[in-house]
Amino acid sequence: MAATHVNPTRMELTRLKRKLQTALRGHKLLKDKRDELMRQFLELVRENKALREKTEKALHSANQNFMLARAGMQEEALNTAMLAPKQEIQIETGVRNVMSVEVPVFHVTTRTPDTNDMFSYGFAFTSSDLDDAVQSLAACLPDLLRLAEVEKSCQLMAAEIEKTRRRVNALEHVVIPQTQESIKYITMKLDENERSTQIRLMKVKDMMLEEAHHYKDASL
Amino acid sequence: MYKAAVIGDYDSIYGFAALGLDVWPTGDDPSETAHLFRRLCEDSYAVIYITEALAETLESEIARYRTAPLPAIIPIPGVSGNTGLGLRHVKRSVEQAVGSDIIFNDKNG
């Protein structure tokens, strides 16, 4: 018996059959979408993990260099050196469509064409440790930007995969079985009605014949 | 045109100024920090790097921007060391997508 009440009519049956067809088609499409998303996600997340481990290590050593630079310089001198940055990063964002998930793509442009042009201070009053530190940080900047792109993509795709998975499961385990059940219920009900009509007609025919020809008397 | 920002304690982030990223040092007041963070998210920043120590205190704020297309909020280790928060975030993505963690299994047993 169907979980929800359905009218056992032919119209309802046609409607349900059409619904089942749509559900099956949607289920197949969503399942394909989920599988492809998952494949791309796993690829991306592996890259994400590798990038993160790499940049974290690089940042760690850069931080150590900065600690060293800070220890060897007066705080005022350091603050002055960092006060007016020469370089500026501008990010142009685009959108890449991965299976209907819009993930960001970053194009980075720097203010001065030379990316190595980053020392915002004269070399006279700063220690060489600071130069090393800035250089080591600059070296991991491209990775950092790529990491931002990849990690954001992963987050967006993970959310989409979760949504798609829920939809697939809802169709597979709820909508499709329920519709099938309802269709079965209506078909059986209609068949049953037909049989009972048939029997009723036969019975009526019997009764009419009986009345017309007095079969009953003859048989007696 | 978007920019990139770095937020965290001054010692961890001042170097990024030389590279052309906007540096936003935070003070001791947590509510002010949260306010600053929210302002940066609404501003024209495509990427916001945040130190792991600070990210830990702003977890709920960060979660709000997870599904938004921009900005990308990326935890980075500060001078106080690596807390593993960044990798935990990646791990959470995997769990959300797959249902269980299949990438980091080999490492964490």
C-alpha cells in the first residue's frame, strides 16, 4: 500500500507514470554529475593537500627568517622599512564552470612589472636578514595564491557534491520507490475494479436470462 | 579589481606588506577583531589570509563565508607555529563531499 493516499484513477496513473519517468531520468543525470564532480574534486583536493603542506613549510621558514630579522633590527627601523610598500598586488577574478559549480580563477597582476621589485626600503639602515626574509616570503607567494584558488574551489565543490548526493539519495530511496508503489497500487485497484464489473455484468446477464426464459423453472 | 589581505598578529604578517598585500594587524580586543574581519570580507578582497591562531577564534565567522564565491579565506601558520588548522579545513571539505575522510587516512591512522 502506498505511503501517501492516491486516487486510484486512470488520470492519476498516467500522471504518476510520467513522474516516474522524469524521476528516473533525473536520477541518472544527477548520478553522473555526482560521479564526475567527485572525480574532479578528489583530483583538486589532492593538489590542495600537497600545496598546503608545501606552503606551510615554506611559510614556517619565512617566519623564522622574519623573527631573525626582527631580532637584529630596531623596531622603529623595521616599521619604517615596511611602512610604504612599493609593490601592490591586484587580483582579477574570473569564473570557471566545473559541472555547474562556479569556481573562481585568479589572475594576479603586480603594480611594477618586475615581480622581484619588492624592497620598499633602502639597504643602508636595514639588516640583510630582512632582505632574506622578504625574499623567502616572496618565493612562496605564487603557491599561496594558487592555494587560495584551489582551496576555495574545493570548498565550493564539496558543498555542491553534498547537495547532489542528497538529491540522488532522495530520488533513489524515496521518490522512485514511492512512485513505483503508487503505480502498482493503482494498477491493482483498477484491475480489481474491472474484474468486479465483469462479474457483476455476468451476474446481471444471468438474472436477465432467468427472467426472460424462466430457466429457473425449467431447471426445477 | 580585487586585492589580497592578510590579517593576524603583527609579528606574523608584517612581511607580507613588502609583497604588496594589505596588512591588517589585530589588537587584543576580540570583538574589534571580529568587526575588522567582517569589514574585510565585505570589502573588495578576493583572498584573505588569516593566521591560524586568529582563525581559531573566528571559526563561526569563517564558516559563514565557506559557500560564498568570494572571498577565499585561507588560514596560514603564524610565528607561533603550525596548529594544523589549515589541513583540518581541507579535511572537512573531504568529509563533507565524500562522507568520510579518504585522503588523510594514511597519515592519521
